[in-house]
Amino acid sequence: MAAVSGSVIFAEKALLPDGWADNVSVAFGPDGRISSVVADAPEKSDAATQRAAILLPAPVNLHSHAFQRAMAGMSERRGSEPRDSFWTWRQIMFRFLDALTPDDIEAIAAFVQMEMLESGYAAIGEFHYLHHQPGGAPYDSLAELSDRIMAASLQTGIGLTHLPVFYEFGGCDRRPLAPGQIRFGNDFDRFSKLHELAARSLKSLPDDAVLGVAPHSLRAVDEQGLANAVTLAGGNPLHMHLAEQIPEVEEVVAARGRRPVEWLLANHDVSDTWCLIHCTQMTPEETTALAATGAVVGLCPITESSLGDGIFDGVRYLEAGGRFGVGSDSNIRISLSEELRTLEYSQRLRDTCRASVATKDRSTGRVLFDGVAAGGAQAAGRASGAIREGLHADLLALDGEAIDLEGRQGDEILDAWIFAGDDRMVADVWSAGRHLVRGGTHVDAASIRARYRATMKSLRDRV
């Protein structure tokens, strides 16, 4: 992992909290925190100053299941069911994960974290629910697989918000976990011990690492289990899947008498430490009510498209002042710009409009980027999301030589990157001052890729 010794970045253009600025000097110390931001600064050409053409705050990827990256491309055949869906995809996932060893998981996590950094993310919220051995027996250390996620983050340098998942039941009727789910399961006492061990392990990571709690869903924990998880989280991030699929909504209504969002808001004080993932199945009333809580909705547009989840009611939610971020979830494809593009295009396709989230003052790309930068930081419990003194130096530099950025000014830069460009425009990424991507490539890419290739070759022989 790249060390932080303090540095200065001179950017020809930078997106600051109050808008675009030219000739910006950004300094940060060995603690990885920004110590000064000066616009219209005199240009520096000394060897200690790093240069950037276009400097942006680097967002958090707020929702990931790292191990699913190794499944990409494996689930595009129709199964025996007359209609393929999220639920048939889930059966493929359950069979796949039974083959994974701790070494596999560490190698896959490092690879996907590297891809995230190269895409422009500085940090990750890892929604980690794979805890035990095949068959469900715990490892000698309950937190063995959490430790592997942390080991991967030490290698890649990505900022980590680790979210151990509490997963107790196979459905709202409290049925036992099915064979494919057995590696996820804990009662609350055992989960509390796992969480405590993960907290100890987190101390080996840089100071910007965060530990949260993730009750999986209203299907996987009962009323008391969710209440226990909320207490355990305290003021730290609490993430939960919510209202992703129509059958999920129907199951919750049958068991609890209310739709998922309606039930949650009636029974819990949902606030700004909460992050609710997906929320693709909400009524208009639920959408505006959730926006008013100050919680972040974690959107995963590429995965939601892949799984046929539905379209998030983004226009209504943003008009109500809702906060949001994006994550790569199943990791079928890692691309920050494509997550934002897919989110916007889904609104256009549904509403037969253009520039659906733009305002009079900010372009579509600007609204999307500002939203995910602020929302991702909030959801991760991370002091980032803007180029501002005191925050972590989570920074992203775009390639000023990219042809689609030629002559672009202001918000047009973001619009060109998100709607005409792709990850090839990402030149450099810093996470809490750690300079991890240089010239578009992670500093340890060769060894991370080699290990991942070897892991995938071995997995193909076992799956």
C-alpha cells in the first residue's frame, strides 16, 4: 500500500464546495487530511508538487459484495424456470459461493477493490455477509473472512467501511436458512462476537477505516434482531437492503401488515446514519417520506438493471431533498461513470424526458456527481465527499488530454465524462492521501491481477 508522506497537488481546474476554480493548490499532511485549499494559486513546478488537469472529490462505492465479482458473466443463461429473475440468479450465486476459500475471497476482494480505485472510487462500503465455512461451521476465528476483506484493503490501499452482515433467517416467517445461505447465518449473540473481533482487526488498518453494522433485510432479521442491530451500530453506519423486489414486498406485507419502507419508518427512527440499499419498489408517498429522514439511499443501477429489480424513483426523491450514493453491489461491472449514466438514463426511459435531474444552476452530471460524493461519504461514515480543509484527501484526477474533455469548462466536464466517456478518463486517485492510481493504473496492479488469475483458474476447476 502506498504510504502518505504529505504532498501538494496543483490542479489546473478543480471542483470545490462552492463551484469550479482554476489553478488550485491542495495540500495534505501525513495523516491524509487536507490542510489547505487555495484557488488562483501561483503555479508550482517543483518536484514535490504533483499535477492534475482536473481534480474532483473521489466518491465512496457504498455497496459491494466483493466475492460476487468472480461470478461476472456466469449467470446469463436461462435456467429451468419459465421466467428468469433475481430469485433464479440467487440460486446460481449460492452454488458458486460454496466453492470459495478464504484465500479465494482475499484475492477476489483485492482485485475488485483495485478495479474500483481505477474507476475513480476512493473508498468502499463492503456489505460482508459471507462469514462461515461451506456447511455453516464457523472458522476458528469467527471473523476470518472479515479479516480477509481487511487484508485485501491493506494491499490495495482503498478506504474501507466494513459492514458485517447480520443474517439470521431464511424469510419473514423465521424459517431456517437454506443450504445456500448457511455460510451467512448467525444468531445475535454470535454475530455480536464476530462484530467485536472485526473491530479488533480494524485497528490494524489506517485511521480512516470505519466499522458499521448491516442487518441484511427485513426478510433475514426479525423485529427484535433489527432492534438489536440498531443498538449495536450506535452512531456508526447502519446499512440494510430494503424494498428491492416485488416478491420481497409481498412477503413483508404478508408477515408484518405493511410494505417494507412503510413498516421501517413506522417502527424505527431512521436518520442520517442509515443507508437503505436499492429501494426500487416504493410508492410515491414512501419515496418522499424516506427523503425526509436524512438517510442515504444506496443505488446500484448496473446491478439493479442486471437483476431486473426495477427503476428507483429518482426524480421524485431528489425533488424531495433525498440523499443518495452509488455502489457496484454484485460487481458484474465496475464503473463509476456508468453507474451515474445508468441512473439518469433509467429516469429518461421511464419518463420519456431528458436531463431528468438537472436544475437551473447545475447540469445533470453535476447533480449526480455532487449527490454521490456527499451521499457516499455520509453513508460510509467517512470524512470526505468534498475538496475541503480537514477532510480526507479522497481525490480523483481526470485526464486533461482525453479527447471528449477538449475545451470543456465547468459542469460540461462532468457531463462529458459521465455521458460520453468512461473509466479511461480516470488518471489518478488518492485515498486519504494514498496515491494509489497513477496514469490510470493501480500501483500494485501486476501482482493483484496475477493472483486473481490464478484464483479464477483454480475456481473453474472446482465450480
